[in-house]
Amino acid sequence: MTEQTPPEQVYLTPTPVRIWHWLNALGIVTLCVTGIQIRFPEYANIFGTYKAAIRLHDIAGITVSISFLLWIFYYLVVARNIAKVYVPTLADIKSGLFQQAFFYFFNYFLGKDNPHTATPDNKFNAIQKVTYFMTMFLLIPLVVVSGLLLMNIAPLRAWIIAIGGIKFLVDAHYLLACSFFAFLCVHVYMATLGHTPFAHFRQMWTGWEKMEHTG
Amino acid sequence: MSRTRGYLILLLSALIPVMTAAAVGAAERSTCLSCHGERKILNKGTHLYIDPAKYESTTHERIGCVACHTGVTPRHPADGVRPSRAKCEECHAAVYAEYEKSSHSAYAGCTDCHKPHAVKPLLAVSGRDINIQCAKCHDNSATVKSHAKWLPQAALHIDALPCITCHTGSKETVITLYMAKRAGDSRLGGVALAGYEDLRSFIPPGKKIGRVIDSNGDGAVSLDELKAFNTSSQFKHISLLGTMMPEVVTHSFQILANRWDCTFCHASGPNAQQTSQLAFPEQGGTYSRMIVEKGAILDILYGTPDFYMTGFTRNKTLSIIGILIVASGLMVPILHGTLRFLTRSRRKER
Ligand code: HEM
């Protein structure tokens, strides 16, 4: 396989990760849109009836939970490089974040090169690592757990009371959802900052990334 | 003048039997209950026993046994005469007329739902009590199953709501909070309604049970009092669960199309700020209600932490914080995108 492809391409995203990613993206977008109707039914009637929004929200939530398991399974059991790929190093935190931010918000406008080059074991720059790490290890698990609790209030009532009550749970779920919405805006936009606007999207679809400096 | 006096006499003569019945009632009740309120009568037949604690808290207690059972002779029960039983419609004509019109009257009579010796007004029952009445014929798990076909979270709804909130025609509903306690054996995920005994030790001596939360004794529950209750370690095992009760009782049991639409309850209309009520369990299994400060059910942390109805009791401040989070996310593409557009020539030069 590798021999037949031009050397300036690199296989960054294996198939299971891509399947997870697009299932997850579809799921999260559905959750956000249905969520708007669920919290603000007087202002947003997007799916006809309230229960249609609820049903769709439940299905999307389960999709996201299952695809999250797929993601964990792949990175922990198959690829076993989750620490390398996702966990920010001390250098990432100390200097990487600043360098990368300086590039995005200054050098980028001057037309300078991205200081980070993606390789399969080091595919994220410091900013990506930190945000993806937070998203995948904090936001997703929290939103999945709070969502599952909310889908089973009657049988799990005592637990819900023990963690601070259903209002706390609902409001945490809502704020997490808003964070996802915000993440999504930034994430989709940042994904257009490749050497062409669609380079990263193509990569996320096919797995192959054209190396920037060869282009 | 004479006309008025005529009416007065008419009125008095109508009242006399009632008054004497009430006076005689009390006396006769104690004689009747000296047999029918003793557990040994159970040996002659369980239907003969009347629980005095339950009976004495009913309104029927005030009208007395013989108002409904005429023909009890001094030689009763040895005479072998079977005392009569009053028909409910003799006194509850309006309810009877309403109920007769509903198709449900073909399936159940008054005494299928009400024990004449343990009747309670709506305000004195919990939603759970009502659903137990219905569950005699409408098996609970079958109801959950049939409702789950169209109702998301059917088990939760059937657990949390009295059937009559959806199946009778009261136009208004009242948010009612019940005190619940942890309990390992309950269907409600380890939570059961708390009774008087569970709270007895918290009642200030000589005071009514309402003082457990209404600490200043003004007969209403304020947000501050709720906060004190919810944050007190004393009451860690007690929480407030909410439900929607119909405001008035109607006996037109029916399927109402608008209850099929979730936003009948799950949308914050002008009612979102409504006052709610807190039901305190009394001795004998009844409840007394107290008004709760307006808007308390919307408070994020300290009003009713264990009561939330999606789309209805959302907190406005929190909604705005969430929208600000989304807006700050949107600013990145907007600001960066603008600068990107303005500096696009620099990247092309490369
Ligand atoms: C329509 C919505 C989305 C689009 C168009 C999109 C697009 C992309 C693109 C182009 C990439 C590759 C570039 C890169 O590595 O940064 C990517 C990667 C990634 N995205 Fe998204 N994304 C979407 C939604 C989401 C959501 C909702 C999440 C998580 C909550 C997410 C999490 C990630 C992660 C963790 C990666 C790195 C995956 C890996 O290689 O392990 N994305 N996305």
C-alpha cells in the first residue's frame, strides 16, 4: 500500500478513527440542534413535535456513546498510542501552546509556515492536543454520563439526588452542550486552516494528508 | 317581611336534621366503632372492619354512620337486619351526573375508587395514592408499556404524575412538591414518599409539621426557607420531588388530545413563574399543603434541586450563560475569518 502512494502523502487517520469521527460529528450536531428545541420549545420547533426532538436526541446520544467506546477501544487496544497522540507534553504546555497560538493569531496572517508538521505519532499541534484532550477525556465522558443518567431518572433517582439533584445534572448537561457548540464552531473553522481550505477535511475523510511544504 | 321569615323557617327546618345528625353522629360513631373499629370483628369478616384512624380524618366522619346506614336497630346485629347503604349520588349529585356522562362509568363505580370510610379531598392525597386507586384495574407495568409507545420516559411519567393530571379535564395544574426519603426497597430508584413518622423528630414541640420547613411560621414557604432546608445536613436524607396536580377534580375520565402534546407541560409559558405548593404528610396518611414562594422552582441551586421539568422550569440566568459560551465560540471564526480575509494576499504571494 504505502509503496504505491506518492511519498509526499502521509496516512494520518486510520479508518476506525474516521468512522468514529463522522459518527460522532453527526451525533453531536444532532444533539446540539435537538437540544435547542428541548430546552427552548417555545422558540424553536425544529422537528415538528417535542417528542420527535427527544427521540432523536436520545438516539444521537446513544450513537455518540457507542462511537466513543469505539474510539477508546481503537486507541487503547489497537493503536496503543493514545498517550503520544493525545496527552500534551510539558513542552507542549510550556512553549508549544504559545508558539502555536502565535502562529494562528499572528504569523498566519503574515503568511508564515505552520511550526507543526503532522506525523502519525505526533499528528496534533499543542493547541489541538490540549483541546482534543479536554474534549475527549473530559467533555465527552461527562456529557455521556450525565445524558445516560437523564435517560434513566426513575431507576437512578437516588444516585441523581446523591450527586446534587436533577437540576444540577440538567444544568451541567446544558453547559457542557454549549461548550460542545462552541468547540464545534472553532473546530470546524480551524479545520479550514490547512494548506487549502479543504485539505484537513479530505484527510479526515480519506485518512491521507498531503504534506504542506511539498505543495 | 313575612316572606323572608318564611324562608328563614324553611332554612332552619332544613338545617335541624343536619345539626341533629351531626350531634347524634358523633355519639353513634363511637358506639358503632366500639364494634366495627375493633380488630376482633375481622373474625366475622374483613369487610366489617373500619380503620378508626383513617375514618376519623375524613369529612364523612362528620356526617356520621347512620346518615349512610339507616335502619340500624337497637338490637343490631342480633336482629339479622342488614342496614342500608346510602348511594353516593344522594349527596354528590353533581359529581355523579358528571361521571355518568363519561364512558368510564361503564367500567367502574364510585366505590371502586373511593372507600366510603376513607375518603379524602384532592388536597389531602398524593399522586401516588391516586395512582394506586387506578392500578387496581390498570396494572402499572401494562400502563407504562402502553404509554411508552408514544410517551418518552413513560416509566418516569407514570411514577411522577397522577393519572388524573392527563386524564381529567382540569384546565390548570398546580406544581406540588412532596417530601421523599431514601429507601432501598422502593420502585422509585431507592426513593419513597416520606410520611409523618419520618419527620416527627424534626417538628418543633407543639407545632404543626409545616414548621419543619416554614421556620418562621408564617404559613408559607419562602426561597430562603427552602434554601435552609436543602442545605441542612439534618435533612440530607429528605428531598423534595415535584409533580403536577390538577387544580380541580373532575370525573370525566377521558383521553385528552392536548396531553398528547408534550409542550402542554414542557414549555415555559406565563405559568413558569407560578406559585407552587408543598405537601406535608400528616398523621393518618393525609397531606396538608402550603404555598411556596413564586419562582422558587426555577432557582438553580437551592429552590428545588430534585425537581426539574425539561423545557418548563429552566433557569434564565443559566440559559444566558450557555448562550454566551456559544457566542464566544462563534467569535473565533468571525474575528479570525475577517483578518484572514483581509490578509489573504499575503498568503497568495508565497
Ligand atoms: C461537522 C462537524 C465536524 C467537522 C466538519 C470536523 C472536522 C474535522 C477535521 C477536518 C479534522 C481533521 C483535522 C484535525 O486533525 O484537526 C477533525 C479531527 C478531529 N475532530 Fe472533528 N469535526 C467535526 C466535529 C467534531 C466533534 C463534534 C468532535 C468532538 C466532540 C470532533 C473531534 C475531533 C477530534 C478529536 C479530531 C482528531 C481525530 C484524530 O485524528 O484522532 N470533531 N475534525
